[in-house]
Amino acid sequence: MDPSARESRELEGEEIKLGKKGYLGHDLVIDIDKHLEGSRIDWLDDICEITDSLVNILIRTLGFKEEEIILEFSGNKGFHLLIKGREKLPVEDRRQIIEYLMGEKIDRKNLEISKGGWGKIFGDAVKRIALLSGDDKKANNKTLLSLGLPKVHAKKIGDLASDKTARDFLKEGRLNVLDAKSSNAIRDWILRSKKEDFSTIDKKVTVDKNRILRVAGSVHQKSGLVCVPLELSDLSDPQAIFEKLKVAGGTDEVELVLKEPALENFERMHRWEAGTYTVPRWLALHLSVQN
């Protein structure tokens, strides 16, 4: 039978019409992966902040609606953001979205404070400088150096921010208290640091129509953790994510036999020696992938 021919069949009394087979489109997905080094607690704080910034740009600048965005924990190194209803979006449009999110098309001289996207990121950075500064010039200088600002500009901005009136202006996003070089130094700093953060986006996933992502509810073979649907609000509460991962993996107690030592890296880092234990199912899954 010609596979492209239209067919119909009866199923439980309801007529089902089958159309032509072929490419129907693919999901618009943004894959955020950050290499796990050290504690998963610290890692989760970082990846949540990065993902929240990306969601802010998607909504406030690119015009996607909050209810269109589905958030999932990938099971190991990050999150998937799936945007509903964009299956037909051309590859070139997908590529441009990724380039914007990663800051590849951002021109420093055109970066100004605004309510969304990179403008909001810039404004938040200025406010952060003001909030972290105080009356002590030396302390301000040290703080701004630790953030990554160049020495000469850290001193200049730190000295200025020692004045309460100047700090209040910065908190309001009023850059007229800074000279052009200091303003540009902040722009360079935020672009450099955020581009580094957003390099966690896997560019290939969004434009590749043949890429298959992990299915929600499946267990990741390297972490033993479950791929779990989340709420966007969970990004501001990493503890809520930990709790959902436990529930997804199972909180009932099971017997676990470790033939060799295993490292728990979840809400804590703990070495389990070889032996027999009674633990929650989620923990057994997490530890057993190492044995």
C-alpha cells in the first residue's frame, strides 16, 4: 500500500484519519548543561540562576509566554526548556534565538538598562554593585575586584559608591553618576561574565531536528536521578527541586547492596562504604549507578 495515501480506519467506533507521512516539525528546546564539579548543592544554585536569567530573556525580550515554557531537570547536568507551539520554527530562527541568548549579537555600546533581556541583566548588575557597596572605599574596592571588575575601574567605582547618594542613584539605575569609561567597564564585565555563564547552552540541540532528548520519568544512567518536570518558580528554590527529585525517584525504603564504595552527591557529599543498607529508593538509584 502506498504509505503516502490517505487512509481511514475504525477504532472503537471512532473514525481515525491518517494523513501523509513525513516531517511534521520538531520541538523548540534549549538545553542548559553545566559541568558538575564538587557539591551538587553549589552546582544547582548556579544552574538555577543561569536558567532563570535565560527564561527572563525569553519572556521579556523575545516575547514567549510563561505558560508556553516547560522546564525539566535533565537527570544529570542541567535543564531542558521546551517552548510549546514552535515545532515549525525555521532552523535559522532557532539559530538566531540561541545567538541572542548567548550574547553573540550584543553590542556593548548599545547596551542600556531596560525592563527585560540583556538590559535587565545590565541593570541588575549596576544595582548589585550599589547593594554590595558601603561607606568604606577600601572595602568597596576589594568587593568589586572580587566580582571581576578591572582594578582601575574597581577603585574608581568603589570610591564613588562610598557616597550614599551615589549608591542610591545606582540602585535606581541612574548611570549619570558614572563617567563613560566606568559605565563601559561595567558593560564589559557583565557581558563577559554572562557570556561565560550562557556558554552552558548546547547550541546544537536547538537547531538539530534529529536530536532526541531524555524522556521525563526516565532515570539517567550516570547520576541515577530522574528526569523530572518542574515549575519555573522552582528556579528560585533549589530545595524544592531536591524534594521533587526524591519523590520522582521514590521515597520508599529499599535494601541496597554496595559491592564497593560509592559517593552520594545530592544535598550533601558523603562516602558510603561497601555493605548492605536500607535507604530511600531515590538514594539507592543514585548510589547504585556507581557499582
